[in-house]
Amino acid sequence: MAPLDRFSNQAEQYAQFRITYPAELYEFLLEMALGRKAAWDCGTGNGQVAVDLAAHFSRVEATDISEKQLMYAAQRANVHYHVCAAEQPPFPDNTFDLITTAQALHWFDAAAFHREAQRVAKPGATIAEWAYGLVKIGEPLDALISRFYRDIVGPYWDEHRRHIDDSFARIPFPFAAVAHQNFETRQLWSAERFLQYLQTWSSVYLYQKKTGENPVDLIAQALRQLWGEDKRKVCFPIFLRAGLIAK
């Protein structure tokens, strides 16, 4: 399967307007991690996870198929970025204590990625995969956003999006001591900040490409009216699965 790149065209917006992950998530992973020498963040995008891992690991290798995404990645002395597919990492066997992928697994050939994770992980290393579902703000905004997600840009989601909607249930996870955990990340955003976030959706980009129109414009006025002038708390529900790589 050829690698799927759905975010190069909005790489700059992605860097500015995508979410980060809560400290509790990293604390959970660090308790499971074999050691703190080396971590691999696969499908790193703009390096959101890689930079957070850099505070805890001596070395972080971060990969993505999009060179343009990596152009906007945050730089740290112990983070090394590589343009490569998840299924073909350029790393030696038995290298990593922790392997992570956030909001990216559904774009991979998961079986091939898992084989490579098995190869490059140290015996007993941890692998963790997570993603976040549809944002929650509160009614009536949730109803408006749900309609936008389902009815307006719904036909423009790649088929792989279904794996987010069902929390990776149809993607095998062939590892030991599997743990599932839920988290949430909360942000305080204005209406304009939220509209910019919507612009990073792959379905929004494809809608624009196919129709020549911006679907966000269809709900922008209603959203601003419902949102008001103040910032609002937005909540992203995160689902995570982690396991140990036995050899």
C-alpha cells in the first residue's frame, strides 16, 4: 500500500492549530517504558509528540512521509527528524525503549508498521498508539459541529477515518500486556481559533479541492453567534492502547 499523505497542503496551519496532549498521557507511558534512552515517534507531523518526549528521553527519532510537515516541526537538540514511511523506518534492530504514534495509525499499513516496530524495538519495549475523536464543547455547538462532521464534510473523509470513529477496534494490536486508557485534552479557544482548527481537517481540504469552495464558510457565521465573544473550553477525547514488544 502506498503511503497516504493528507496533510502536506495544510502543513503550516497544522503546526499552528492542532492540539497537544496532556501530561497524564505521558506519565502513563513513562511508567510502562523500558528505559529512557531512545524513542521513536512515527507519523510525527509537526513534532508535537516528539518534542514532549524529548524532555524524557536521551534521543528521539521522529518520522513522517511529509517533508513539508517536517519543515514546520519544532526543533530540539535531541530530536532527529526523518522523511520516511511508517513501514520503512531507517533504524537498526533493537533500538528503541518506546515507540509512539499519535493521530496517524489509521493512515498506515498497520501490519507492516507493527512488523517494523517489532524489529526496531528493544525486547520488552513499549508501543503506544492513540488518537482523538470529535471535539466536545457543549450544546448547541456540539450539534452544529456534528452536522458539519457528518453531513457537510462527511462524504469527503478518507475511508481510513472510520478507524478513529471506532477507536482502532478493527486494527489488530499483536502485542503483550495490552492496556487501554482514555484521556482528554482541554483547550481554551476563541471562535476564530476553532475555525482555524477546522481548516486542518483532511476532509475540509478535499472538499475545497473538489468543489472550489470552503465548507467552513457554511457554518462560520452560525458558529460565531453560538460561541460568542469569550473563549470557550473545548475538550478532545483521547483513546490510547499500549503494549509490550516481546521477542
